[in-house]
Amino acid sequence: MASVCFYFQVHQPLRLRHYTVFDDSNRYFDDYKNAAICTKVANKCYLPANRLLLNLIKKYDGRFKIAYSLTGILLEQLQQYSPEVLSTFDALAETGCVEFLAETYYHSLSFLYSRDEFLEQVSKHMETIEYLFGQKPRVFRNTELIYNNDLAALIESTGKFDAIASEGADHILGFRSPNFVYRPKGCGKLKLLLKNYALSDDIAFRFSDRNWSQWPLTAGKFAQWVSAVNGNGNVVNLFMDYETFGEHQWADTGIFDFMSHLPQEILKHPDNDFKTPSEVARSYEPVGTIDVPHLTSWADTERDVSAWLGNAMQSNAIHELYRLEKKIKDTSDENIITDWRKLQISDHFYYMCTKYFADGDVHKYFNPYDSPYDSYINFMNVLDNLSRRCSTRTAEPAFCGLSQNKGRPSLQTQMAD
Amino acid sequence: MRVFMLGWEFPPFISGGLGTACYGLTKAMDQLNIKVIFCLPAIADSDYTTHVKLLTPSSRLSATSFTFGKLKNVAFRTIPSLLQPYSTSQGYQQRLEETKRKARSRGSAAVCSIGPTDYSGDMYTEVHRYAAVAAELAKNEEFDVVHAHDWMTYPAGIVVAAVSGKPLIVHVHSTEFDRSGEHVNQMIYDIERAGMHTADKVIAVSNFTRNIIISRYGLSAEKVEVVYNGIDHNGNGNMDLGETRIGKDEKIVLFLGRITMQKGPEYFLMAAKKVLDVTDSVKFIMSGSGDLMPRAIEMAAELGIGHKVLFTGFLRGEDVERIYRMADLFVMPSVSEPFGLVPLEALENNIPVIISKQSGVSEILRHALKVDFWDIDEMANKIIAVLKYPPLGATLRDHGRYETRKLRWKDAAQRCAQIYEELLVTV
């Protein structure tokens, strides 16, 4: 019995505007650019993909199921710039075949620096998901699938989750297969779902690579690989970035056609089915314990945190950011606190990565800066201004970017209800 | 493979990038066992003859051949001439006058067989006289190709190639447009153009320069190749122990280069003013000399930052190393830089660099801060960021220094050798 468990990560960062040491304004973010990118991705990816999946769910009458994790930052931008996408997510939620995961609202690395802040962000995210889609998330994933034993222990201690997702990296699995449910070391009840990176990346990265030995990838071929797991695994966890559909893999690669035929091909084999992460957790018992003392993630070949913290600039920037926590929270100023949180979005640090700078590739394509140094300079200038605002704070009327939208209710103010 | 190379200067007396580039290239070719006959102008009798003495203590000033140190495959031929790189025709006139004056004052004590009266009265004629002498010299040499560096040697290159029947390669380290903006000197432009068109192949030091050659000199794209300059890795164990910088309260931002329009000194000063408006504990040093130096000194005073800007004049040898050790940041705000070796030297000396986007080196250097030369706000922004946030400078330094290791003269020499081979096949 091979259960295919799809989970799609949906996130858009907030890009900073060009901010020099001479700038003095409170407006740190490039609203124009963020709007442009959000609507572009909505049209290329979110809308066509949501519609496709919605049709598939309806067509297979409950046998086709998927899961999403939507960051708070993404939801805010959708509400502001592409609200029609939210209505498609609504429709998906209503089918009853779609599960929503929990994560940090601000897609942050707060787990590494401030447990309190981390838990606050997770709470806020769960409230938002419940408010929008009527679901209480029971499965957790941390930003970029960053994971270790401590995280699992912390998540279990909240008492709110049944399972947690992680990358099925070779260095934590050893000879074992990601196609089973495991128990995190140090936990008693929480279950661990590991991404099958080989099969996930076949779709997410290799799909359009003509140099790949398996190109072209058809739904039938892929379904055979999934079926081959039968007898040797319970579940195939296909975790990937939602932008695979239309952005990373453009429509003309055939990615949408692939997906539209996939359920049929998978279900041809009677032992296969689709499960949501919660269903996987309910259906299978852990076959063993996985010990992850050091941080893993789903990023780059190293599958660690070097993409965000690998160089001196990154670690300096993030340390300075979290060092401000008390000062920021002491102001009790919503605007300052929200700005500080928006600076925690992990992408800011991703842009400062110098790892593959010479080679280009994935890191560079989505980088709004010409160089990682520019992103560091920009970020530090903004952080500096934020820090000074704390010291020289005068009473400001509550400002919320979303309320600019002619009376449309904001996600944030609604949270106060 | 034997190359008849026409250059301008050779160590230890270097006045700019051209000499450094010729030295680097020749040394690398020597290591590839390419035989080079290096022909250059030598000033027969003036204060500048120290370099000749250093090389060949026993030979007389008018001697035309010597070898240099460990370069086994390189033979030098000097032609007495007052031609100097980067000079203007006024500069030439001045040197001519001075040489004549010295000869008169020394009278019969002067021991040189070629007197100052043999030099041409003006620079352009001198260039052509030089070409004629070079052609004579070349008759006694055996070589496969002729390789001429920058405009003063092009007429010589043309003549030598014509007389010997060998292919000519012209190596463009800079163009009139880089040096003089839009107000090009027509005579120099004509010489450059003639050289490029007559040559069988043109080598440019960057795509930046290649584009200028194609668009401003009317050459076809296939004729122009790009060969990037390299940098010598001294391996002198110059570890950055950081001692000279700790305890210093003021940060130092360095400009090193000729103080002339092409190098953008006024942008450096305007950015300096903006930086000093925000922070006080920084000093700006301008190392170099040039026609705009007096104007730069005035400008610093006018901007009210005169006490924060130091002018060291032209630095050589150990002084250069010393200034690099003192500096925290290097800025190259060039208006039009065909390549730009100095930022690479700065990185070799462990300093982060800010370079103008209008430069050849910005095509290949990733770990440097880049800025449009006119954007003084951004330049100041970046300067302040480096001074304020140590991790920025540290990362730039480490990665940049590593990057310079990939820029080797060996690769440039190999590429040139390849070009020679291709030419010999078709000839």
C-alpha cells in the first residue's frame, strides 16, 4: 500500500526597497515590486494550479487529496494584491480533501533564536488558518523544513500537533527509507513524516531538465516508481514548493498536464491511494526512531542551514535582528513590532548567501539584488532605522498597510477579535 | 613560438597599469616557454635612467639589449626615446626641453652616443621615428608574430609587421575614449584606428573595451578577442594579522590611481563629503598624481573636507604596500576603465573594494561592491556600510581574495598563444 502524500509550500517574501544610510522613512518595503511579483505568480502559478487541483479533487470524488502550508506573509499579500486566489483556496478548503499545515506566520528562523517569538508566530499562524479556512492545523512544518530533535520536542510539548515534517536527508536516514512514518528521538507521541526527496525533486527540479536520463517524465512513468514502493514502504511524501507549477517549471514544460494525469495513473494500481499528512499519521505507526541532533533543512545539496547562516554577514544580520527583540517588544508599538517581524522573513538572509554566487542558479534567479552584499547593506540600513525608531518613538496612530485597501478588513486587525 | 613584442615600460619602473600588464603577460609567456623579444623606449639620459642601471650595471646607456632576472626566454631591446606612457604632447615637450638643458649643463661629461638632439621635436613625430628605429631593429630578429601594446607602439607594430611579413596583433589596454571622454585627440584616434584596422587580430582587455572598439572604431566583431588581465600572486606571506588596523580610531578609505578625468577623482571627493556628513572618524587618501591633482586639492578644500583628505602623491614599491596595509576600504570610481588592475591588487592586500560598474574588471569580479561612477549617494551608502559593518568587509575581503586567485596571467598568456597559433595557420 503506497499512500501518496502531497504537500505544497506556498510563500512570497516581502522585498525591501532600496534603502540607503541616508534614508529616514518608516516605509521599508517595495510595495510596487511586491505587488507586481504577487500578481505575476498568481497568474502563472496559484490560479492555474489551484483550479487544476480543484478540478481533480472534484473529479476523483474524495480519492485525491493534498495539503498546503500557506505563510501569513503570503496570505496578507494575496488579500491585498490577488484576492481571487484566496477564493480558490476557500473552494479547496471546502472540498474537505485539503489539509492546511501550521508554520511560523512570518516564515522565520525564530526557532533558532527565540523560542518565545517562535511560539507566538506559530500561534498567530494557526489562528489565521482557522479563521480563513475553518481548520485547526494538526501537522507542523518549520520554515524551509528546518528540523532537529529539539524542534520536535518543543512541538510535542505544545500538545497541539500529531505530526511534524522534515527533509528525508541521507545523513539522517542512513540506510533507512523515507517511505515510512518515524518517531522523532525524544518524543513519545509525535510522528515524523520525511520528504522523499528523490521523487519530490524529480517533479520540482528535474522535470524539465532535458539532460536528465528520465526526461521526459510522464505521469505513467512516475506512477510506476510510486507503485514500486509497495511492499517496501507505506507512504511517498512528495513535499515541494507550489511555484513548481508554473514558475520553477513553466507551463510549456507540460507540468500542468503531468499533474492532471497523475491521480489517474497513481490510482490505476489498486494498492495506491492519496492521503493528507494527518491521515498518514493516523494510518501508520512509527517503524523506528530518527535522531537529528543537528539542524537539517530542504535547501541546497547540503540540506542544512548554510543557505541562510553560512557567512559572516548572514549570521551578523540575524543576530542583530534578534538582539533587538526585547527593545522592540518593550515599545508596545504595533507598527514597530510588525516591521521587526517582517524583517525576520528568512528570504532576507537567503539573499545574502555567497555560496553559489559565482555559479548563479536557484539562489540568484529569485534574488531581487544584484549581489548578496547589496542585500546585506540594505537590510542593515533598515534594521538600523528600526532600532533608532525604538529609541525615539513618539505616539503614532496605528498604521496597517492593509487598511490602505479602501476598507478591506485586514488579517491582523481581525486577529484582535 | 617567438613574439616580437612592443611595449612601453618594464619593471622595476612602472607608472601604471600598462606596464604591470606587460610585465605580467611577458612573465607568464616566459613560463610557457614562448620566446619574447621585448622592445621598449628607454630614456637615454635623464633622471629616469635609474631603472636601466639597475638592470644592467655594466652596460652603457645606449646599449640596446639586456636580460631581466629569471626570464630566460625574454630578450629586451631598448630604443632611446623620450616617449613615456600616459604622456601628452606637452609633457613630451617638457621632457625634451629638460633633456636638452641637462645635456648642455653637463657638457662633455655626458657619456652617451645618442644625444638629445636625435629626439623628434614633437610627440607624434617621435612615435613615427620610434617606428622606423624599431623596424631597423626587427630586421636582425627572428620571430613569428608581432604583438603591440597600446597606441604609441601601433605605428612601430605596423612597420615591423610589414617589413617582416609576419601577422600583427594589437593589444588594446585603453582607448582615447577612456582617456579623454568625448573630446578625443584626433591624431591619437587616427593612430589607434590605423593600428586596429591593419592588425590581423585585436585583443581587448574586457568586453567593455571590446564594445568601444567595435562601435567607435568600426571593427567587425570577429576580429576582436577578449583576454582579461591577470594578477601576480606574490605569495609573500602577506598574512593579514590585523595589527596595523587595530587601535586606529579612524578608518581609511583609499583611492589609488592617476588623478585624471578617467579615474573619477571628483566623484570620490563628492562621495567623501556625503560620508563625512554622517560619520566623522574616517579619512580619505588619494594616492597618485596627474593633471587633475591641483584641482582635486582645491575641490577638497571647497567641499570643506580638506582636513579629512590626504594627498600622498605618486607612490612606488614599498610605499604602495604600506598604504594598502593602512587602508580599510578601496574605491575605484572610474568613469571609463578598460580593465582596472588596482582593485585586484587591493584584494591581494586584503582590502575590500568598491568599483565602478563602468569598468572591465567588474565583468569578472563578483565579490566587490559595484556602483555607477556618477551615483555618489550609493557610493557613500556603500562606503559607510563597509565602515560600519565589519562582517561586510570581512566577507568581501575573503571571497574577493579567493576570487583573484582565479585571474592568472598564465591563462591570459595561453589565450594569446592560442590566438598566435590561429593566425599562423591562416597566414
